[in-house]
Amino acid sequence: MSKSPFLNSIREYMLVRRYSRRTIDTYLYWIRYFIVFHGKRHPERLHQEAVERFLTFLAVEHHVSAATQRIALNALVFLYNQFLNKPLGDIGPFRRAARQRKLPVVLTRDEISRLLAKLDGVQLLMASLLYGSGLRRIELVRLRIKDIDLDHLQIQVWNGKGFKHRLATLAPELCPSLGLQKERVLATLREDLLNKAYAGVWMPDALARKYPSASKGLGWQYLFPSTRLSIDPGSGCLRRHHADETNINRFLRSACRNAGIEKEIGSHTLRHSFATHLLQSGADIRTVQAQLGHADVKTTEIYTHVLNQGAHGVRSPLSGLPGHSPVGA
């Protein structure tokens, strides 16, 4: 907890309204930064111009990315519009951080095979779902047992980016591993139920009221539960949260090094590879868009860059030189 009563009151406000822990921590970071930047003056005494100066400072002095600047803006809009109930209105002119569109890092099918060969157990299953179903990291760890449909080979993704729901494909090869994982979760649940303080897994408020016993049923348990019980800061109840998503990039990078792959990868690399390999196999771009949960097909179109050999499909003039042989041959 912060030493600031003001920041603690914001935290409590967000916890009651079921904001994710990650969003709470992120918003508090930028609100605290904003207050310190303005000499620790209370936000009640600051106005829209102060927000504009802060956002310009981030872009000009700290050279933050456009995405980071946007997150800071979202935090301050929340502070004024929601918490203080003093809407900012349309933010005036401020120096916007330059936005450069990054091309995704994509692994070849051979590299995917080599990477997966360096994993086993739950880590292998996690990586296989990230690649095989194109899931985001947070979507993976938030999966519940009930979201896996082995009969129809699909995964129900609830409240993905933009709070959208979608269906993602499921590779039949993963069914046996998912069955074993379900048995592991059941064994963990049985142990938890022996603990009188255990209050069941966290569920959305409306569903918790409608199905009061579901929090202790197998279907609502996380597919990848945490290794230990913890106190839910929102309710003070003892629960088992999902696995920490930050560990995923660590084991993926370790496996990448062990596989001799020199590309810099993370969990999103497997999602990029999923989309690219689907397009390479002839899938329609609209189908890939739906699988990824993109609101705009233009976001999906970035993956078509790999479908053409060479940059933008251009053949190097070196390749057409008469009598040309490889350099150093």
C-alpha cells in the first residue's frame, strides 16, 4: 500500500469496481508521476493545461513511445472523469510521441518446433496454446476449465482486448495434455476445499450472485492456477488466482536460447507466428482477423508482409546479375 491516503483511496475505488490489478498498478504509477511532476500539488488544484504539460514532457524530455503516452493519458482521464468527477473534456494541443509501427517478429515452423522441443509439462502446454490458438498472454492465464471445448475443438476467450469475446481454434493434438491439466486442477481444487478459509476462485460479481456455489466447482477454476493461495485484495477472501503471466516470457526466452534461436522473442511472437502461418497456409485474412480478435482488418494486414519474399515483395537486382555467384564462394 502507498503512504499517500489519496492514492490509497484511488486503489480502493478501483478494487471495488473490479479493475484488474495490472490496470490499478499502472494507473497509480502515472497518477503518482503526474502529482510529483507538478510539485506534489493535489490534482484538485490542477487543470487541463497541467495534463497537457505533463503529456508534452513525457514525449519531449522522456521520449516515451506513443503507446506509453496514451496509457498515461488514460490514467489521467480516469482520475478526473471517474474518481474526481471533474471531466477533462477534449484535451487540447500537446506534443504527441512519435508512433512507429513495428513489424512483428515471426518464427519459422522449424523454429517453432525447436522451441517447443525445449519445453515440457505445463510450460509446453502454455506455449502450444499461445502458438496453436493465437492467444494473448493474459488471455491464456485467464482461461477457465469451462472455456476449453474439446468436443468442438475451440476455446472461448472472454473479455479479450477491448472487452470482446471470441472463439479461437484448438489443435486436436493438445486434447490429451489438456485432459491431464484438467486432472491436475481437480487435484488442486480438492486440496483447497479441505481448507475451511478457502472462499473459491474469483468470479465476476453478477455471476457470483447468480451461481453462489460455482466458485468451488471445477468448471470455473483457472486452467493454469497459481501454485499457492493468496488473499484477494478486493474482498479479503482466500482464493487461488491464475498463474503469473510475467513468468511466461522468461521461460520462452530461456527455451529460445537453448534452441539456438537468435531472434528476440516473447509470448506475442507466438501469436504473430500463428497469424503468419495461417495466412501462409491459405487462410482468409478475415478468418485470421476473427481468430486474433482484431477490431480492424488493417491490424491483421501487417502479417501479410511475410507472404512476399524480400522487403515488400521486391526481388533484389543482385539476384539477376549474369554469372553472379555467392559472395565468398
